[in-house]
Amino acid sequence: MRGFNLRRAVPLDSPAYVSRPFEETLRALLLARRWVLLLGPRQHGKTTGLLRVQEQMVGAGIPCALVDLQSMSPPESYTELLAWFAGRVARNLTGGRLAPVDPRDARQLESWLESALPPGDTPVVVMVDEASAIRDEGWRNAFYGQIRSIANQAAAAEEGSLARRVTFLFAGTFRPETLVDDLNSPFNVCEPVDTGDLSEEDARMLWRAAAEEGDSPFVDRAYELVGGQPYLLQQMMSSVASVDDPERETAFEEATELLRSGRDDHFGALFGRVLAEPALKDIVSRLVRDGAVPNEPANRDFRYLQVLGIARREGNQLLFRNHLYAEFAQGSPQLTATQDAGRAGTTLVVPLDGACAFMRDAELAEIALSSYRGAVTAYNAGNYRLALAGFGAALEAVLLEWLESISSTELAAKVTAASGADFRGRERRNNPATWRLVNMMTVARAAPSALVGAVNPHEALREWRNLVHPAEARRQYRREDELEAEARGASALLEIALREVARIHT
Amino acid sequence: MSSTAIPTGPSKRLEAFRASVVRDLYSPDNFVDWDEVERELEGWAAAIQALQRLIDVEAQSEECLAEVIEHEPLTVEVMRRLLAAPQGAAFADGRELSAQVPATREGRASLARLLNEIGIWRLLRPSAHVEDLVRVAAVTSDAERRRLRRLRSVRSRIQNLVQDVLDTLRTEPGLPLELLAPRLLPASVRRTADIVVALEGTPIAAIRSVFLSSSGGRQQREFTSTYPRAQRELDTIPAAFVLIADGRGMADLPDAVLENLFDSIAACLTFAQAEDGGLAHVLTEAAENYGRRRDVAIPVDRIIEETLSETGMVVAEQLPVLNDAARLSLARYAQLHPELELNLGPLGESLSWSRAEDVSRATALLSRFDAPSAIRLFAGLLEARLDTPRDAAESAWESALVVPTADLALPGRFLAVAYMGPVDESLFRAVARAGLQAAPEAKLAVLLAPAAPAWSFSDRRRLQSVLPANVIVVTAANLVGFARGADSPRDAFASIMLEQSDLTKVSPYVVSNATPQRMYYGRDTEEATLLGTLATNSVALLGARRIGKTSLMRHVIPSLKGANFRPFFGDCQTVRSWRDFGALAQRWWGVNLPEEFEPRHLWELVSRLNDGSGHQIVILLDEIDQLLDWDRQHTAEEVPEAFFRACRAISQEGLAQFVFSGERTIAGKLWDPYSPHWNFCRPLPVQQLAREAGEELLLRPLNALQVVVEGEARFRDQAWKVSSGHPQILQSLGDRLVRNLNERAPNERGRIGPSDLEQIVGTYEYSEHYLETYWGQATALERLLSLYVTEGAVSPADLAPVLAAQGANVGEGVVTDGLRMLELYGIVRREGAGYSLRAEWFPTALSSYGGVEQAKERFLRSMS
């Protein structure tokens, strides 16, 4: 078996590869010197495709640079960002030679690009992979605004000038309309291209090439479940291919179960983005409820769900991209709003990096996020006691950060208004860091700036954090599996608290 | 089987044809489709009753008429029929007798007034019987359907006749004739044939039926050009072209046209002749000769052809016939070959090539291919200059830069390579790379070679698709064709380009960026207004994205210079602060200004830009909205909006004028009567193109690519309807057409028609693009308002309460602002106190998403 490529771009010389229609589209557009925006889900073969397109461009005589913005270390300044970018472009185009840039132009991308281009007037292609990876909003806007400015000049620029020579391609999984200011976005002057799923025949070809075997019924079964999602398909095929025939049924079932459980971070990353945006969450919840949602014209949320890979359009309806995503979403209490929701055995979505980014105290944000993630992992593995502890810790971190961020006057007012607060022992009324969780929740609910309805758990949930203590656990003994409902409720409570505190913060 | 219906001699043949022509084919039993007339009347029963009641009982007043219209909307359709305007009508004063019943009371009153003015009461007199009137009107409408009934009847009659003839002939030995699908014919004649008859699977005859109710230039061209050409194409199979033609138009055709037709095709029969055994006779003959026409290769023609090829000229004396006959033969040859550029001597005594010298040189290349000569000849035919490429080191071939007059299909310069050896893939790749180096922007390189490679269409297409430039093979035979052909060599070369190219590389349409000069059409009115205003005032170009503001700004710069202005253009897309603006001024105009640029420095800027010539300075700032947002949020020395205020002061002092372009922000400032900038500059809306310019934008590039648009009038109508003149939508449409052509075989790329447009417009993606383009920047409320406008003209005063009743409680002022913004986006147009739909395809586009009502519900829900 040659092997599958699960978490990296497929090397150029690897035979375990099937070409994708979008590669041909990219090649045609770039040869026509049109700027391109390639959007598609994560782990969908974008980088693999770009590597091949780069090779074809170079083969055709057009120098082509591929720059992965994710590989950039956080720069200290905008100038450093531009220098790094130009260096990467030069590495592909001129063997790394950069012409000197006038210090007065050091904040101009155009100057840096000119320094990185080979001499002459032949066209060049610059492909920017993971285009959303510039974290600093100001730099990101400046960077892409300056690229847009190059596009604007093209219509009237002189032959041989940078604006006429360079063709850009941007790739990633992002919302082009919000990544940078819409008015100065280069994405508006690009031809959009989608990656598209593998076809059933592609899946069979991939199997034959990577497993070095003839057709297998497991490939068709995997396709039935995950559609043409390259990463998920390869996960399943790889599991099956790694064992001998008699064990393949078991391997297939285990691989299916693993994916269904959501333990693979593919699901966390994907559904986490949905949960992070109420508009997306609403649409996906409707998908869960109705099976299909009428597509809306000029609605970018609908478009983004297709870019993310969760949904696909069929006629004028939006549907889940594959059965597995549908099953996963149906089993997630975070996406089901019906009475049937939140049944035992469901799967929670691991929160994204940015889930606690609104918190101003970086350390508490990190504590909240890691506790949250640990809780979700524990829940999905069936460890509900640990999950309860994790959710409790995360909730405590969120509340503590918020209560510490409000003014002392306001805090005093809230404490006074919180009639049920009972400060004992080392708890100090003016220092939330000394409070028990119960008091934090009570004060949080009090006016002014009350978290109305957000932190009001049932009595049974209130002391869950203590259940991790063996003595406490024994005193109120419940079997592990019986605590699933409490853990599920705790998850929802934390989510509500995160939403509300984030709303107040912003 | 033989026929007595068709004499063989030329004069008798004509006489017999004329004698059997019928002028029309109607029969009393289907002259009027009474069933359909009565069905229509039934459908209008309520409307007829309402109108009858109006004239019997109520007063003949506009008020009463408006009420009747409100309660029985179908009355409008009935009255349009009575007025012989079933599709409605537009009037010079802007009013419309539209297909839709106005939604507002005002609109209905206005419609009643219009009907009164047209004279509806002259029909609806007190004593009139409305049903009878409407019945007469319905019979008039039925007259339009009569022609279609006749056409269907003709087609069915011929189909049955052919089937009968084939059934009869099949009973005879050796004649197992069968029908074949026309698509199996060559593409060039496919559309000319209605029915194809085959013998043992091979076409032997193509039959076309025509019923000509009148004769005109276009119809005559079909008989003098289209059908003879079709026969010549069919001769290559070979197959006979049989025309069954009748009608008044045929009777009126001049003798000369008919005689020429009889000579040029296998057979031309009237319906009666065909039914009287003529068709059976023709098909039998075609079958016996396997489709060959008798005497098709006339020996004299062959001699003319050979002599022309050999010597470039043929004189009457050279032909082995009497002198008069020889001169007639030469004249006839020239007439039969309109595709050749021939000179016929004044008395027909000689025939020669118009480009005799080029033909001679090209012909010489056929026998001995000389690379430098081939390049010189090619450039000469294109009337292009030759230049030396920068890097001509490749010694295996001869090369030169060809510098023609650039147009929408031909680049300003491209590499031509002449190579003696065989053409293979590696040569193609090498030529493409050399072409890229020599003329990077051309996306085209020409390979002149003795012969073309024998590649399949798919192989050539695959190869072209991976090359950085299309490599177009021009053979010695092509050069001969260019030199001999009636088309200009430039057009003939463009046709070859069309066949061989990867068209995605050469599509002239610009779908995502500012339009270059070569694709700029229209905007004359806007440009004139701009030039006329700038002497005394500044201007703000207001329009949606992708509507062409930047293109207009860039295009007007030479005109400004010509009118003694000093224009300075600045792209403010990346300008997000005053400081950014200072940097822009330094970068674009070379003016050194303080790094911490502030609005007060604008005076310094203007002073530096002034060269003392006395020419008015004009500063054109594209996409100003971001800078104005910054300006609004910051103050300089406690002055709010200091930048815009400074511009205003400079403009009022006459030191410089400004041209701004923007969208919502600047429009908001200029429209708000409470804004200090309310009357600062003249707002100039940039909306859709005028119809003529819009059509040019779509059609000219196609024509330049040598693509013929069939059914052009309908094509133009449709393109207008589905775009309303939005330049980006038109360019996108053109680009899709070119991409679709790219999927076709080379010989099928030369023609498109309304069905190609329909195919694109019928896709979900087109609706999506249309709505994204028009609605892209509109707010939810604005989108909702546009949905109400799709149902009929509305005024803010009417609409605000309707919205409130639906739970969207916005004031009339907000509705007015929203409609005004929709007007800026070109979705609606202002009409009196109300607004009507301008982007007329909107409801159709929305139907892909469930329709207007569903969309309304969605937006109302989101706003409640």
C-alpha cells in the first residue's frame, strides 16, 4: 500500500492522488491572467491542488510563487510582514534574491513585490494560500488593500509594469466579505472558484492508487456516508486498507464510529465555526430540523456554509454536504432546538480557538478555553464527571473575568442587589477571585448589567464542580452514565454564559 | 418511377413552377380558431360584464373606470385588446399602458386617465355590446396565430408527403430509403435542412420546405446565397438539396433568381409539384446517383478554377467554348463563388484574383515553403508591421514580431514563427513559450507551417489549455485562402483563431475589474455633463459597485486634458485616513507633503499641483467613501469633517474642482438637506448603460472574434431584458457565451443565437449572479422595498403603511431613502411621486429562489 495523505498536501510525485476539476479551472483562469479566489472547506485538497497548478504554470513558462501565510511567524511590524511575504515570493521566483527596497516605501507592498519579481516583463503568478492567516486586522486590511490597489491600476497601467505582470490567486476557508473591508478587497476583483467534492469514481481511483488494490465495496460504503469529502474518505479508506480482509468490516465500523463520535478535530473545527456565528447556527439548526433550507439570494451566510463544507446547494435548496455531517449535527444538542434535542449519546463540538477571544484577561481566557475543550472531550468520551468539572471551571473563569472587568462601583451595586449572595470564610465582597461559584452566579444575575436568564442553573447542577471530589462523589453517588444529562445541561449553560458575556463585552 | 410534373428544359421548368405556385394555403375551416376565441371570451367573462355594467349603469368617468380596474383587474387586459395593444404600449410622455395593473390608487387613476385620452369611450359607447366588441378583438388577435397554424400545417403536410413517398419507394428493389436526423449533416447545413433522406445510412438528400408569404431582400438572399451554398456543402457528401417552396413570395420572385436557384440546387418544387410525383422522382434520382447531382462539376468551371490556381488569371479566349458563352461562364463562376475575391473584367472577358500578387506568393509557398517569405506574406495580408523580437536566438525557426492594428480580437503585437519541419507537441510548447517571452500580453503566437498537424479536436484543445499562449497554426493553404478570399485576411485569420484557440484565454470581456479602454462603450451623456460642470463646480459620481464609475473617471481624463483642465487621478481604495491621503498624493502625483497630512494641507497640495498655466486643476478621487467615513469620525482643530469641508472651500474658491466617486457614504452626504455638504457638488448618477451602448458591449467583441449572431434582433432584446444594461452583467454574459463556445468543435464556434443566451440565463447561477450584482450592497429593508416595486409602481406614502401593517414599522422618510438608494443601484426608477421597476428581470431571477412572495416573507420576518 502506498498510503493515504491524511494531514498534509499530497506530494507532487505521489501516485496516491486524483486530479480535481478545480485545478483545471484554476489553470485556465491563471493562463488567461485572471485573478482567482479559491474557496473551499479545510482538508479539501486546496494546497495539494495549488502545488500542482504551480508546477503547471512553471512548466508553461510562467514563474509562479506559492506562499502559505500560515507558515509565517507572528511579525513584529507591518514592514516585517511585507518583507517576509516578498522573501517567500522571491524564494519561488528568483531563488530568494530580493532587490533593495527604498526605506520610504517599506510599507508599500508594491515596492516589495517589485523587489521580488524576476527582471523583464513576463507575467508572474502569486498564489496566497491560507489567505486569512494574517491575525492583525489593521495589517490584514493594509496588505489586501494594497493588493487591490495593484488590481485597480491594471486597466490603465503600462505594459510590463507590476500591475500588468502579476496575477494573484487567494485560497482558504474564509468569508471574503468580512476578512477585509469590502470596499478595498482584492477578492471583489477575483473570479471565484470552489474546490468541489470528489466524485464516486474519483474515490475509487484514489483507493486503487493509494491502497494498490482493486475496487472495494468499502469505498462505496464510505462514499455513501461521507460523500466526496477527501479527508473523511481517506480516513475511512486508510483504516480499511491498513488491515487484512477478515478484519476490514470491523475496521470500517470503528472508523465510522470514531468519526461519528466527533473526536476527530475535523468536526470541532468545522462545527465550531458554525456555533461561533449565530446566523450560521440558525441555518444549520433549520437544516437539522427540516432536512433542507431554501437558499437565499445574495445571502452570504448561505454561501459561507458551502465554503465551510457543511452544506451544498441542490436546486434552490441547501442540504447537508454528506450523511455524516447530518448525523453529527442531529446528534449535537448545540444545534438542535427541539424537544427531542439533547438526548443521551449525543456529541458535542469542541470549541474553536477564538471561542473565548472576547475575554480581556488572556490567562483566564486560556483557562476557560482549555477547561471547555477538556470538558467536551471528556463528554464525548463518556466521562461525565470530568466533563461537569470542566464545564464548571470554564464557567467560573468566564464569570470571574467579567466580574473583575466591571468597575468597583458597579460591582458593589451588584453585590448589594444580589440578595441571595452568601459570602463566607475567606470570601471578600469586593474581590470576585475569592468567591465560590454559587456567589459568582448570584451576583452575575443581579442588576445593574445583569446576565438575565443566563446563569440560572438548577440546584442539582450548581455544585457539580465538587462532584470531582471522591468523597463528594460518593456522598451524592450517581453512576457515571447517569450524569450525562447534567453534563449536557452544563454545556448548554456555559454556552449561554459565553454568548451573553461576549455580548456585554462587545 | 417517373414524373410528368417537372419539365426539364429551363424555360418550361420555370413556367411549370410558376403555374403551380399557390399564393396561400388557408382553408375556411381553420381560418379563424373559433374554439380559442370562445375560450378567451369565457376567461374574460367577469371583465366583460364589469365593463358592460360600467356603460349601462354607471357614469363614463375616469373615476368609475379606475374603480372597475381595481375590482376587476382583467378589464385592463380586455381594454388593451380592444385598443389593439395586447402587449401594452409606451407613450412619448413616459406613460405606459402596461401589462400590470397598478398597485396604487394614483396609478389606477392615471391609467384610467390614459385610457380616456386614448379614446376608450369611443369603443365603450352607451349602446355598445361589450362582448361583441371583444369577440371582434379576439378574432383580430387570432390573426397573429394564423401564420403559425399555417406553418405547422405546411410542415406536417411535407412530413406526411415524404413519409408516403418513402413508403412507396421502399417497395421498389434497391431503394431502402429511410429518414435520418439532420444533426448528422455537416454543421453548416444542419439548420438549412428539415428532413434528411438516407440510403443505407448515408444521406442522399436534404429537404427544406418554405412557405413564403412575401418576398424581400432577406428572403431573396436565401435563394441566391444560402440554399446554393448549402447545396455546395452537400455536394461534398454528396447529397441533393431539395427545396419545396410555395406562397405569394415565391410567385413574386424575379425569374433570374428562380433560374439561378434551379441551376444551383438539385431540385426546387412547389407543394403541388412535389405531391404530383415530383418529390418521388427527385428522391429516386438522388438514390440512383448516391446523392450526386447531374452535371454538377461543369467542365468549364473546372478549367476556370485550374487556370486561376495556376496563373492567377483566366481570359475568355482560354475557354473551349464560344466567346459569349466563355464570358458568361466567367461571370457565372464569379457569381457562384461570392466567397472569392475576384475581379471580373468590364465585359466579362477576364477573371483574376483581386490580390493577385499575394495569391501568387501564397501559391508559391504551397510548392516550396520559405519561412521568411511566409512571415512577410502573413504580416502583409494583415496589413501589419514586422518587428524583431528581443530574443531571436532560436535558430531552428524564423520568427518576427507582428504588429497589427489592435482590436478586440487581435493583440497589438504577437510572435509569428515559421517552421519547415513537422509540427508536434514539443514545437507547440516551444512556440508558446517564445511567444510569451516576446509579447507577454499577447496570449497568442502564430506558427506558420507547410501543413497542419493531424490532431483531433480534443488533443488540440487539451494542448492549448496548458499553454501560456494560444498557438495558431497557419498553413500555406490558409495563406492561399486569406489571399483569395472575399473576407478581409484579418477576419479570415480571426476565424482560424476562433477555431483553434482556447477561448478562455482570449475572451475580451472583463468581468471583475475596471474596464480597459478597448471595452469602453457609452457614457457620452455623463461625460458631457462632467466636462460641462467642472468649470464651475465639483462633481460626485454616484453609483453601485461594478457599474463603471472608475472606468468613466479614467476615460474622461484625456477629454479633460483636451479641454485644458489639469486632471489628477487618485485611487482612494486603500486610503483610510488623512495620512493615507497624503501618502497617495506623494505616490501618485509626486508632491511632497507633511507625513502627518491634515485637511489644511489640501491648500498646499493644490498650490503644488498648480503649474501656473492657468488651467483649472481637477482632482479625481475614486472610491472616496472610506476616506469620508474617517473624516466623519475625526476632527481637525475641532472642525468636524475637515477634509470634505476643505475640498468644498477649495472648490468654492475656484482653486481646484473635484470629481469624487462613491456609493452610500457620499450619497448620504449629498442627499441629506441638513448636511453641510448638501449642495457642495453636483451629483451625477452612474447607472446602467443606454441600450445601444449595452448591446455594443456585448456584441462587438463577439463580432471581432468572427462569431455571427443569428436572430440578432431577438438576441439583442433578450440580452437587454436580462441585464437592463448593467455593464458587469453584460460582460459576464459575454464571457459565459465565449466559454460555452470553447466547449464546441472548431467548425461550430462561428455562430450563436438566442438559444445560447437562453441556456445561460436559464441557469440558477445566472439568477444568483444577477441578484448578487443588483442587490449586493442593499440593506434588508432596501431589498424588501424592491420586492414591493416588482409588483407595480409604488410611492413612499403608499408603501410605508403597507409595511407597517406587515410589522415592519419604518417611517415614510426611511422608505423614501431606501427607494432612492435602490434608484442609485439601478433597480428602480423614479416616476412622478413613485418608483417603478427598472431592472425588469428581477421577478424572474427571484423565481429561482421561490419567488417574490417567499422573499418578502423572509425579509419581513428578519425585520420583525
